[in-house]
Amino acid sequence: MRLAEEEARRHSCSYLATHHVLFGIVKEGTSISAKILRRHGAAARNIQREFKMVGPSPKTSLELKRIPNSTQLTRVRLLANMKACQSGDEKICPSHILFAIMEVECKGLYILKNLVVSCEDIKEKIIKGIAQKKTNNKK
């Protein structure tokens, strides 16, 4: 979320949105989700290029200590929390957030649809990657 906030601040946005979070996931780079997204053409620079296509975000000249979440991001975070609980995970990880972005009508989903072949394919690969990681951790 730190990288997402930095990106929102860089663009002087008045709120943190799903496309900023999507950028943050890819920019962080080490998660299963980030690696899968990059393999499907959703590199950080491609996501930034798509920011212009999804329309401008409201701007602010105020230096906010903490940028508020957009309505869509609030819904994504709630859904990601539910997904983490359903999978028995104690914390929300980038995969939970990415899954939630793909299920909420938002700018992040619009960008994914422009860049990625299939959200269903991404979901399937994430599930396989998480299962493989859990298997490796048990060894």
C-alpha cells in the first residue's frame, strides 16, 4: 500500500484508488501476483501509461498525512479481507487484493482488461502459485 500511496501522491490525487494499488502490487515485484501480472504484460510502466486512459483522478494541493481510499478501493479491501478469511490466511496479501480488484467494477479492473489476456487465467495462475507456495512451505 505504501507504493500505491506514493504513486497517488506523485499524481497529486485526492484519494487512493484501485489503479494505484494495482501499480503498487506490480512495482513491489516479489509477490506471486506481481510476477504473474508482469508475465501478462502488466508491467509498472504499462499500468502508468493506462492511468491516462481511465481518466483523471481528482487532484489536491493539500499535503494529506494519509490519503483516503476511494469507494471502490474500500470495497476491494473488504472483499480482499473476506478472501483471506475464506482461504484461512491471517493477513491480506497482494493475491487477495488482486482477486478483489478483478471482481469489483473499478479503474484497476479496467486497466487489467486493457493489458491482460484474461482475468480468469490470472486467477487460475494465482491459485496454482499459492497452492505451490503452501506446499513448498510445508516441506
